[in-house]
Amino acid sequence: MSRSSGPATNGFDGKVVIEVRCNEYTMRDHNRHVPWSPDEIAADAAACREAGASVVHFHARDPETGAMRGDTETYAAVIRAIRSQSDVLVNPTLGASTIPDPLQRVAHIPELAKDPATRPELAPVDLGSFNVDPFDWDTLQFRAEEIVYRTSVAGLRHEIDAITAAGVGVQSVLWTVGSARCLGAFLAMGVLPSPAFAEVTLSDVMLSTHPGTVRGMQALVEFLPPGVHWSVSCFGGNLLGLVTAAVEAGGHVSIGLGDYPYRELGEPTNAEVVAEVVRMVRAMGREPATPDEVRAVLGVGA
Ligand code: ZN
């Protein structure tokens, strides 16, 4: 049997990077365990680390209302709280379409990086421009017909340059085959360093992405530049059905309550979702990667 997609070629000796996407801008109406405050995110991250996660992606939120917070102080408070309890890599959002100007969108990353105590290991950049329209298949309505998440090539380069100049690694977020081709161009230009770390973003409700199915994932992965480390996520859909196929294809897993409430598991915490992924990974004879292993392979957090 071919081992072409097996342990020797995923770059992590076959170990699987599990990133927890703990909160996004998700409210608590479908699962009350979505963490908002710095202390909640930190406790959640520590429990996820205990369960097998090595990276935590978070959005800064108002502790009381869950509203979006974009101030550097809140991001810093979250990172300090996480690091007081755990050695996971931190990967704070840029704010995506909520901050239209790419210069403003990335501004907190160099600020956070001035202090090694709050310097993130990673920051995500969405490679492209997209209509951001969650579609409700029950009511047959788009929720946000006017919202465009727009970033020019110059804007992308500004974000990437600001992140890398701050000593932070870039997570290239891929929504389409076009994003994968843009990643290839940026690698060829030397805009992005190798090895690249990418996230294949699928969605059942965000129609600018590929669908959250094995075929949707494979259609994008087929166009990844060679040598890219990649994980898969699914916004608004259950990713558990793709874990085995992703790992088998040499990929990693980005999952959490920010994307989907996972009521199939009851009303789980993020750590319980991570534990389910670890159970599946171990059933394949694989182990989750540790944070230090991720730092070493990606060359971040030095
Ligand atoms: Zn996010």
C-alpha cells in the first residue's frame, strides 16, 4: 500500500496538528460553552491542550455581551491569560470583514509583538476577496447580501509584511482554488516564507467557499502548492466527518465551537470536541502533535 500521503510526508512524522477555533464571533444560543472573556478563553485553551490541541485561534470578545472587541489590550489580556495556563500556540484573528481597511485590520499584531509575552506565534490572512453571505437553507435567504470581505493584493501584502516583520508566522486561509493559487504566487515571489501553513476553509453556509464535504476539501487540496502544511476547517458545519479523510490526505484539523455547536455530542465544550478528534486520530494509529513540535516544524515562536 502506498504511503505517499502517510506519516513520512505530512512533515510532522505523521502527527496531527489540532487547532481549536474556540469562539469566532459565535453567540451562545446553540452552545453555552463558547468562551468570551480572557479567563474563559484561557481555561478553554488549557483544557483543549490537555485533550490534545496544539494551537488556539481566538477572537477578542466582550466578556459580558460577547460583542466583537478589536482593541489591542483585550487581545493582550487573552494571550497573557492563555500563557499563564498553557503552552499552546496562539493565533488571534485580524477581524476579517469586520475591519474593512487591511492596514487597520492587522494593526494589533505588531503592537502585540512588541512584548514577547504577548507576541502571537501565528496570525491568519484570508487570501482573496469574498462575498460574506451566510445562506439559510431552511428559509432560502441570504443573511448579509451587502457584505463584501474585500482585500486587494496590496492589502494582502501589507498584512503579510506586517505580520512577518513582527516575527509572527502567517496562517494562509484558503477559501477557494483561487486562494491556493494566490498562495503559490506569494511563495514564488518570496512574499510568504516556506514552509507555509495554510487552512482550507470549507463551509456549509458561506457560499464563497467550497462545501464542507470530502469532495469540497479534495477539490481545493488538489491545487495546493507543494510542501504546504495544511489543516481543514468547516464554518457552519460538522467537521468530524472529514477528519479521517483530511488526516489520510496529509492534512491537519482546525475545529471548534466557533464554527459549529456540535450538538451531535450533546452540548460539548471545545475540549470535548478536541477529545473526539483525538479519539479518531488515535484510531488511525496517529498521535496529536505537541505545541513544541508545531513550533519546530513551522519555525515560529522562537
Ligand atoms: Zn476566526
